[in-house]
Amino acid sequence: MEHIQVGLVGERTATVTGELLATHMDSGSVEAYATPAMIALMEAAAVAAIDPLLPEEQASVGIAIDVRHLAATPPGQQVRARAEVTGVEGRTIKFKVQAWDEHELIGEGAHTRFVIDVARFVERVQAKG
């Protein structure tokens, strides 16, 4: 955890395919990049920023997200998400998240992740099933 500091950045990219459209994800009736897909890409960027720095027995899980989807992106375009660590409080990591398509900023907001012990987390999840 000592390696996770304010200013760390992670990025992820995706091409807008049929599976990432609002019509496919049941999040709208327009064939444009879906908000849930954008959020998932933002989360993936946050994971890329910190998870490689965690010990093997730890990982991070998303616990909060507050984003605005600002502009539509058509199928076929590339989308890039960026997550920057803005705060570290114990095992809670806060991020500024943004996403762009080939033309403009399409989303922005804040995301929070929590560092977990993988074995303990899996045990608790399995206990529910």
C-alpha cells in the first residue's frame, strides 16, 4: 500500500463494438456507447493504476462511482479512460476519472476503490452462495 500515492495514473482503451452499445446493454434505445460500458472502462483504468502495486494476496474493489456521461460516441470509435489517484485514506483509494472518444471528453467524475484481502473476500462471497 505504501506505493499507492496521489498522482498515480492508469489508462484503458476500448473500441465501441455492438456489445458496448446502449441498445445491447439495455441502458437506452440509441446505438451509442453505453454509460455502463464507460463506467466499466473507467473502473478498469483505476484498477490499472493501483492493482499492479498491491501484494499478490490483495486486490481492489469498486465501492462508489459518481460520473456524468457528457457526449455520445458512435460504434467503431476508440474510447480512452484515465483514472488518477486523488486521495489515499488507509485502504480507501479515491480517483478522478475521465473518458474521451476520438473527438472530445465524453465522461468525467469520481471513483472510490477499497483494497481487500482476496482470500477473505472470496470466503465471504462463497458463504452467501
